[in-house]
Amino acid sequence: MAEKLTKQVPTNIITGFLGVGKTTAILNLLKQKPADENWAVLVNEFGEVGVDGAFLSEQGALVKEVPGGCMCCVAGLPMAIGINALLAQNPDRLLIEPTGLGHPKDIIGKLLSEHYENYIALNATITLVDPRNFADEKYTTNQNFQDQIALADVVVANKIDMCTEQDRAAFDDYVRAAEIPKLALGYVEQGQLDPAWLMLPRVNRDAQFGHHHSHDDDDMPAFELEPGETFRRKENKGQGYVSCGWIFEPTTVFPFDVLYGLFANLNAERVKAVMKTDDGMFAFNVVNQMVTVNPVSLDGVESRVEVIDKNPLPWDELEDILLSFIA
């Protein structure tokens, strides 16, 4: 177990529901890390494709991905493999980003177990929320949403620039009603987390509902192209959501303008993609048809796209559209 490790690695869980900006927040933290430190990130995605790792690797972090659902399922094996691989590289800090549909309780339990007590120093859990979600019962009645906030030591209202005073008041009322007070509350734009929050201690907190889901794929195999394949598709379901993802071989080029229009008109809760286009390589991030695009300096990687919604979409039709761009 992590033979090269000579210290307990300070570790934080960065959690929050779908589309709240967790990956952007971690990217901002990585940009602020001390130049002489080597940080590691374990990133977990509900979908099978694994898009976020490409963003994080670009910032020079050590990254391991656990796609295909909550990383603490399957007796914690996918999570343990990822953590052990990162700890073996003796990082100065470990950040863990669970899927937005995941429950942090079992992840916290795993990190506090005797298996990791000599290797991990678990600090504050940070939960990001979009205050606008407190006006929507789809979120406030979701058990994972509630427990992500309940287990947080630090709760951060992200995208505050897009919120009304009523949104902010709803956030304040909900969070301040916690049985055990939070160590800190934050109000930020574009995931600008304060690195000082990473140093705060962890407090024992209770979840109301707990972990209660499972997945169909017991071994959660890696989702990669086989030799000779030009693309591959895979679907996932759980926790009341479904996903479908595609991966395309590295030479595939998509028309930027048409791709942007497709994502903007796709009626899905969440779309994430890293795509090679005729204008270069770009990361697309879509939440409820609101599209943000950022250039990425990744060469020779596959284009990947993941779509998540509560209901199955016409996946075959969407696949035909994607393939028509490159025909």
C-alpha cells in the first residue's frame, strides 16, 4: 500500500449536485496551489466516458478517474484502486470529486477506515451549491442533495452572480438551519474557492438518508476504444438518472459552430464534452441548455461527450447527428 508514502496526505472531498461547478472549482484551486507542491485529484463521474479528467490533467495534477457511477459502490474497489495509485506517487494534497449524484457518506467512511488512517489526513468536506436550486423541489427533495449539504463542513454558494436576493436568502436559511453549524459559508463566482478552506478540520456530522443505490456493471470496466474502432457508446443508469456517452478516435474533427448549436438545443440536464473541432480543442459544459466553452491545450486525445438526464433521450438519433458531422 503506497510504499513511497512518507506522510499523511491532507485530503478534502469537494462535492455538490450535478452542474454546480465542482470541476471548475478544483481547476481554480490547482491554479492557486504552491508551485513546489504536487497535488492529486480522484475524480468520479456518473457517466461512463470520463470527461473531467482531461480538464484537470491540463493543470498538471496527478489525476485518476472512476467513471460509471458512485465510486464507493462495488465494495469500494474502484475508489480504493484510484486512491492507492495516487498515494503511491506521494502527493502533497489529495482532492476527491465524487459524482454530482453520489453520496459522500461512504466515501468519508472509507477514508477514515484503518486501511487509510496512516496515509490520509481527512480535512473539511466542501459542498458547492447553486442557490437558484433552492426554489426547485427537484433539488430540495433529492436525498443526495440534502445529505451533501448536511455532511459539509464548508458550504459554498457558487454562481452567486447569477442569483437574486431571494435565491441567496433561501440558501442562507437552509444552510444556517443545520443542526451542527458549518465551519464556513462562501459566496463565490466561477468556483473561486478560498484555498484556506482546505485547511479547516473535519467535523463529525450525520446524514439523514445515507447511501442507498447500486449499479448494474459490477466490474465498472474502463471505457476505451478498441483497435480499429472509430467511436464507442455506453449508457448508465442509477439514482433516478440516465446517461449516454460517446468516445471518438483522436483524428475525428467536428464543426465547432454546428456542435455548439447541437449542445445548446439539447434538452438535457447536463452535457459535458471535450471535442476536437475545426477551430481547435474545446471543453463544452452545458447545464439546462446554458453552454460555456473553453479552449483546452490537449493533443492526441479522444473526443468525449456525456449526456445526463432524468429520462432517456433519443440516443440513436443523437448518435446519428454526431456521426453526420464527421461523415
